[in-house]
Amino acid sequence: MTYARLFRSLDLGPSTRHGALRAASVRQDDEAATIRMEVPGYAPEAVEITTQGRVLTVTGKAEGEAADAADAFSRSFEFPVDLDLAKAEATVRHGLLTIRVPRREEAKPQTIVVKAA
């Protein structure tokens, strides 16, 4: 089964800024899943990432005098149990938020050595 079938994006509540859903992509490999999400104009401290169970939620609030409710967003992602949300790491660079969620050690592919009998 491909990871795309296991991953689910949950768009809960107000998830728009000026009426457009935050663009996000999810990629996975044997080591981790990576979310890349556009957050132009948001300082790293204005973006909050929380987890509960298998759900990771990204929220953002624009700051400053011109900020209003339309400048807030929230987007949630539900992951399979083989990812370790407690070890997720996030960075923002040039308006692109990258969140890396590693696989649990027991879920990573293992190699079994074949010995002569």
C-alpha cells in the first residue's frame, strides 16, 4: 500500500488566507515523511505546530497592525501509526515550512542476513 493512501489531510476549521487553502505537499521514504507548506509572510514564531495522537496541526497568525482573522490559517494532517510525531522537526526558509516526521525504528525496513546452514 502506498503512503499516499495512508496519509490523510484534514482541513478543519478556518484553513484559508484570503480564501485560498495553504498549498502543501507530503513525501515519504523509508526514513521519514516530509510536509512542505507555503507560509509566505509568516515569521517562524507566528507558526505553531501541535500534535495529538496521529494528527499534526499547523496554525499561523499574521502579526502587526494590519493583521485580522483573514490572515490566520489552520491545516491538519493525519498520519499512520508508523511515524513518530514526537520526534518531528520543523524549519521555515523563504516562506516554505518544512516538517520532517521520522518513522519509528520498528517500522523502518530491516535486512535479514542469510547464513549458510
